[in-house]
Amino acid sequence: MLKNVIAVTYLLLATLVLVQAQSAPAPTMNPERIAQIKNQIQHVDSLAVADRSKRTILTDKAPKPAQGVYSQAIKIGKMLFLAGQIGQTPDGKLADGGTVGQMNQAFANIEAVLAAADYTLNDVVKVTVFLKDMNDFAAMNTAYAAVFKRANVQAPPARTTVEVARIPRDASIEIEAIAVKQ
């Protein structure tokens, strides 16, 4: 909602600048600037009319929501919001291998949900990692880097990592992500 208000405000301001520029005397009018403003207005207008319908993403290649009421992911326009994934296999077993093993399974789940919406790790722009023990950070960080390297991601997404008191099923890690189609 706030993005729409900002977009409309920007559109109104850009229109005002364009009107002022077109009503200025010919010697002071900059045609390149007018063309730039027109392009910006068209871009903002295309964002305003983009598909904003909300679609639930669900795949059997990742664990189905079992505790609580939530979706694996929600797609709105070009944005995909993925629910947190723990290191649980689609059949409900917690992965072996401690934090790193669970992180690898969580990313397998995330990749399955991304694929169900026709996205990849290259589309991920933000990741939040919840660790049960911050002492696992170094091992998690090394394995995390390997996941994005394996997927040939040139610029890894922004990331926040926090330690939490408890994660569902007493998992050692949970990961959520946001992706945007280019």
C-alpha cells in the first residue's frame, strides 16, 4: 500500500515537472530531460498496473505446512515471499548432519518452492537465517556460500542472521527468503 502511495506521489510530481518543463520558454526547455521524465512516468505507471493478485504457491517437493496456518510461499506481482523452511525433508524427517545438514535441506526445500513458482536462487534478494546457536555461524556461513556458488549466483542476496531461543521441531536453523523476478 505504501509503495502505491509513493508511486502515485512520484507520478504526480513527475507530471507537474513535465507540465512546467513544457510550458517553459523554448530556449530553456531541455528535450532530453522531458524524455527522461516521460520514461519515468511510463515506468511508474507500468508498476501501478502490474498484476497485484495474490497467489499461493504449494509443492509436494517441500514439507507441507504442518504446524500453524501458513503457505509455503505467496506470490504478488513479481515478488515471491517464502515462509521459513527448517531442515525437514518432504516426508517430515529432520535432516541429519546438525546445523549444516539442516541448512542444506532447508535450501533444498526453498529451491523446490522457488521452482514451483518458476523462480531460482538467482531471483532471491533477501534471506533471513534463524540460528538456534550463533556458535554455528561460521559453519553455516561456509555452507551457505557453497549453496549460492553451486547455483552460480553472482551476487548473493542481502542476509540477516539472528540467534533465536527456539525453532519449530527443535531444529537448529530456519531460513526464509524473498525473491523478485527480473
